[in-house]
Amino acid sequence: MKEVVVISGKGGTGKTSLVAAFAALAERKILVDCDVDAADLHLVLNPRIGSREDFSGGKKASIMEERCTGCGRCHEVCRFDAVSSLADPDGRRFVVNPIACEGCGLCARLCPAEAIRFEPAVSGQWFLSSTPYGPMVHARLGIAQSNSGKLVSLLRREARELAEKEGFKLLIADGSPGIGCPVIASITGADLVVAVTEPTCSGLHDVRRVVDLAGHFRIPLLLCINKWDINPEIADRIEQETGQRGVRMAGRIRYDPAVTKAQIMKTTIIEYTGGAISADIRALWRNVVYALG
Ligand code: SF4
Ligand code: SF4
């Protein structure tokens, strides 16, 4: 089975629209939305949820009031200001703010009254769904929850297992933007990365970082310059500079307001229009297929 992951140096470059277009073009594939911090592939692919599971990425502290003596040790030691002292007519009372708690466990370890529970906390849910384009594995992380790298690894593992079980030969992942932990979790062990950028100075800066990242993990990378015609000079510069570093082009995609219209209609650009932009993406997809071998 081959795995291609679409990433970008920053959000908003058109990464998810491109993944949705690939979903419409590829045959017999599994889709994974690894952009768990801002998941939106489901908005275009209209998944029907088949199963859902809780995801627990770490532990959180909580104070058992009946055991707490109000000594304040937890408040003193928490480096994240997650323990607050409340005014109480019966003496001092302490509570943990679950959003601020980083799950280090120090307070539970040092509480002299063993009054702090330190247990796995549910931080989101993940889903196995069906879409008109094939099975999709995706997730919803709770508000202010972290551990998205762990969740990404879980989604990819589940998608791979499903692909093997069902005999699928291709996995297409919508990776996370940036170069942090969730992106690393999105691309490690993949066969190919497609990096989407825009022809802007920040696009050039971000693509340098993405090229470094893929190079570090020795994953072949193809570059896509989206909306290249809004600034052909910088598009040329990006292609030239990355080309000097051995990066091959997947292709260029022209600017077309039809992309936004397709999103509003909750469909892929390929199905929305057979115009020139669809031809750009079809050509780009052929290059991806060729690179996957
Ligand atoms: S350290 Fe334990 S006993 Fe002391 S205030 Fe905190 S929870 Fe209560
Ligand atoms: S587990 Fe760590 S972060 Fe959470 S309240 Fe205790 S000391 Fe603070």
C-alpha cells in the first residue's frame, strides 16, 4: 500500500481542497484527515459516521474535596497556574482548571493527603466513516485539547489497518499545516509528501521549512504552487529555489474563484467544474501517481 500526505507550511494554502480533489480522482483509496486541530475535510466529503471512539491523549488532575485538607501544596507546586484557591467559609478550598492542567502529575505526587486523582481524560473522538469517495478516518479534538500528534498517529494506524484488511492500495492523508509535532506524526513513514504553497514571501519562507522537514525524514517531496498566477514572479522564484534543492514539481494550479464556490456547494472542484483549474489538478495528480510508482 502507498501513502501520500498533503501538507503546507501554513494553513489556508488550499491543502484540503487539493486532498478533496484527489479523493475525486483516485480509485480504491482510504482517506485520512490528519489536520485534527482544524479538521475540515469532512465539510467537502460529507462522511456518514459508521463508528466513533473516545480518544484519550493524556491524564488530568482533579481534587477530591472530601479528602483535601486545604494545605495548598498543589497550588504552590503547579507551574502552570492550573490550581486555584477559592474562598470558602469552611477554610481554603482548591480546584484544578482542566483546561490549564498540562497533566504533569506533580501535584498528585506531592499531595500529602492523597486527595488528587490523576486519570486519563477524554480529549476528543475519532470516527470511521463512509463517504461517496471511499472510507474516511477522521477525528474531532475537544476545545483547548492537546496531544494532536498522538491522535494523528492513531488515525494513520487505524487507516492503514483498514486498508490492509479491505485490500486498498492507496491512502491519501490531509496533513497538518506547519512543521510541528502533528505534521511530523502525519508524514513519518509515508511514501510521498505533496507540499502546497502560495506565491507569496511567506509561502516561500514556509516551503523552505517544509522541504527541510521532509528532507530530515528522507521522504520524497513534490511541490504544488497554488494560485501561481496571482504572482508569477514569486512562483518562479519558489520553483527555482526548491528545484536547486532537488525538489520536483507536482504542478501549478491557477487561481479560480470556482474553488470557493465548490466549497460552498460542499463538493470537490473536480466535480464542480471541468474547466482549466480541473485540468491543472488532473495533470498534477498524474505526476503524484507517477511518483508513487
Ligand atoms: S495538596 Fe492535596 S490536600 Fe493540599 S490542598 Fe492540594 S489537594 Fe488539598
Ligand atoms: S497535573 Fe501538573 S499541571 Fe495539572 S494541576 Fe497538577 S501540577 Fe498542575
